[in-house]
Amino acid sequence: MKNYILSIMAFVCVVGIFLFAVNSISQRATDEGAEALQQAIQRASVQCYAIEGRYPASVDYLVENYGIQIDNKKYAVFYEGFASNVMPDITVSKI
């Protein structure tokens, strides 16, 4: 009986460690995805400025015309443009 209980406890510990590792990897992937999205929006904004001579007024313009894809269920994008010739402030955060 004692060996049976030890086996169950060992199994529970292994499953707990596995779940912790999966959660940690998932969280890290989400963080890296937010950073990658922010960099992609910045690159598309600079590309828009180089091609059109102005920064886009909103991130929706980048989605429609420059192929930016945003997963609105995972990320919130804050895009604040001061003027058409000033680089906008871009912040991407996890939801």
C-alpha cells in the first residue's frame, strides 16, 4: 500500500511540473508575440511614411493596406499619432 501511495504522489508531482512548464512556455510565447506585433506595426508605419510621405492615422490603415494582422482576442494595440510627420506612439499589451 505504501508503494502505491508513493507512486501516486510521484505521478501527481510530475503532472504538476509538466503543467507549470506548459503554462510558463505559453506565457513566454504570448509575451514574445506582443513584442513581435509591436515591431511589425512600427516597421509598417515607417514603410508607410517612406512610401506615402506620412505616418498612418490609425492602425486600421496598416491592417487594410500593409498586411498587419492583429489577434484582438490576445492583444490590445494602442496607436497614438500626434501628426502625420511624427512617428506614432505604439503600445501592444496582452489581454
